[in-house]
Amino acid sequence: MAEQLARKIEQIVRKVSGIAHGPVVLHEPFFNGNERQYVTDCIDTNWVSTVGKYVNLFEQQISRTTGVKHTIATINGTAALHICLQLAGVQPGDEVLMQALTFVASANAIAYCNATPHFIDVSPVSLGVCPERLREHLKAATSMQNGILLNKVTGRPIRALMVMHTFGHPSQLDELLSICNEYGLKMIEDAAEAIGSEYHGRHVGNHGLISALSFNGNKTITTGGGGAILTNDDHLAQQARHLTTTGKVTHIWEYHHDCIAYNYRLPNINAALGCAQLEQLGDVIMKKRVLASRYQHEFKQVADLSFFNEMPGVKSNYWLNAVILKTPDMETRNQLLNTLNADGIMVRPIWNLMNRLPMYAACPAADLSISHQLEQSVINIPSSPSF
Ligand SMILES: *Cc1c(COP(=O)(O)O)cnc(C)c1O
């Protein structure tokens, strides 16, 4: 059965990508605009490091693209998340709610704050934190004391909810935000995968207190490595800039630093690449959405699989397209992954659940039955905008 299904997937991927023979990669960067010109400009003018006009320009352009007032460019998306959590008031010994089904960086950023991830199930319609399951879990497993939400089992404060927009598909932000308001939780958006995605007409990253983007090489647009902190709060933006710039107090010659901080700023040479990439974002998102709709059409005739579509009311960037086995089965999933990768069709499973990783195995977790099913059934298929 898996053999036949693998052949069918390969047929569709080759048809949609137009690559009849040889390897088809999962997600390839594209450099079709002003990338060479801007990077060369950095080298020619000696402005290659953490200050320079491209950093400022990149930050302005990200703010314009997302509609978020402040952008602070960072060395990568994980560093951006680390600062977001710190500025949301996450303290050592706290717990932070997050989906178990995500890339490991979401959990690592929490651990960098000496806090503990607390895992919640995802919704099968958004692949993000499930609002109903989150609410049920909070009702059963927490109590409010002196305005602080406590985990009844561990006794630790639960300070925040980190929401992740899986494969670029926006989470159910209105519902999640209303739960956060009800329980006094800060909402942080891990929008690493979601540049160009909108929730009810507004770019993601606008809904929580503070958000993170990533511009890693495999993301929708890239700066080589890079990320950004987004916030509409003036004070948090100022602190984010300070914390990512070694806590240096601005002065013409003096080295005064007023807190333990980080060297997390994005170099100018990376920002130059980003400026050129951003000029092509609209075109890239359009191509990715066309690709998704062609896949969707083709996979309609495959009885054992469903193509994952955006929910009503959102616009996804379709960073990585995904097909889902209608009957979750690890063995079939692994056979498909083996066969297709051997044939040069680069496919990947969704992530292992965070609570399966050794360092997060002992963390608190709600019922994760939907995540378990998705872990056994989701496969990402080639999604380059150049197809
Ligand atoms: C890519 C990614 C990150 C981290 O971004 P880096 O730039 O690679 O550090 C964080 N969270 C999620 C969900 C991601 O996909």
C-alpha cells in the first residue's frame, strides 16, 4: 500500500514541480533580485557588521510588511524568541504554555530563560495550540492565587502562552488571546514560519504582546541566518534593542553596559540580503499560494491522503505544504519517507513531539492525543517558490 502511495505522491510532486527526473528538494532559497548588489555594497563600503544602513532599512521594511510598529532585527529566530520571553516577564522557575508539536527552538528559548515548557495539544484545523483543549486544561490543572496562575501539580507560576503558526498557517489567535486575557497570560507569537501570513486581514505577529520571525536559509525569505522581534509596545521595543545590543548605554566613546545582555544583533551584510529578499516577498507568497492550490487539486484524487489547507478567515504563506495520512500509522509514514527520499523526492515528517525529546520528557503536559495522531501522519512535500 505504501509503495503505491509513494509512487502516486512522486507523480504529483514531479508534475507540479515540473522536475521530471532527478532530485526535488524540500525548500530552496531564491536569489533573483538585488541580493548581489546590496551585499557587494556592504563589502565595498566596509559596513559588514552590526550597524549599517541595511539593518535600519530592513527593520523599516519588516515593520511596513507586517504592520507591527517596531522591528528589531536579530542574529536568528531563536535569539528573537529568547528576548520575547524575557520581555514578556518570564522568570526562572516559571512555566510557559506551548504546543508540543513544533520545532525544538520554541522549547529551547523557554529553557534559556530557566523556565519550563508546559505542553498543550494542537488543533487539527490550524495545527496551532487548540483553544478548546487549552481552556479545558487550564480549568482542570491550574488555580489563580493573588492574580498569578499556578500549575496545581508543580506549584509553579504559568506566565505566558507561546503560539506558533505551523508551516505558515496562522493559529486561532482571537480565541487564544481571549483565553490569555481571561487567565492573565502574556501571549507571545512564534511567527518564525509565517512571514506574509495573515489572520483576519492582519499580518501575524500583531496579536500577541511581542513576536518573533526567522530568516533562516530554509524559511520563506532568508538573510542567511537571522530573525526579528516585533512589537507594537514602545517600551518593550526599546528594551529589546538594548538587550540585543549587549546592554550598552549609548555614548560616543564610553563602554558602559547596565545589565547582563546579549550580542544578538543582525549584521549589516545579512540585512542587505534581507532587503533584497523582502522586495520579492509579494511575488514569492503569490507563487507559494499557487503551488499550494495546484497540490490541493492534485491530491483530491488520492483517497488515503488529505492536503492541509488554511482555515477560513486566514491567509497562509504555505511555507511548507503538508499531506496527512487519513489513517495515522507510523509504519506507513516511515515507508513513505524512506521510499520517496530514496527516489530523490525530499519529504520530511512533522517534528517529534517536544515531550519525546530527552531534555523535555519530564515537562508538564496536557492530553496530546491530536498531536500524537499528527506526528504519525503529517508529511511535508517539496515547496520551493521556484516551481
Ligand atoms: C525556524 C524556527 C525557529 C527558529 O529560527 P532560527 O532562525 O532557525 O533560530 C523557531 N521556531 C520555529 C517554529 C521555527 O520553525
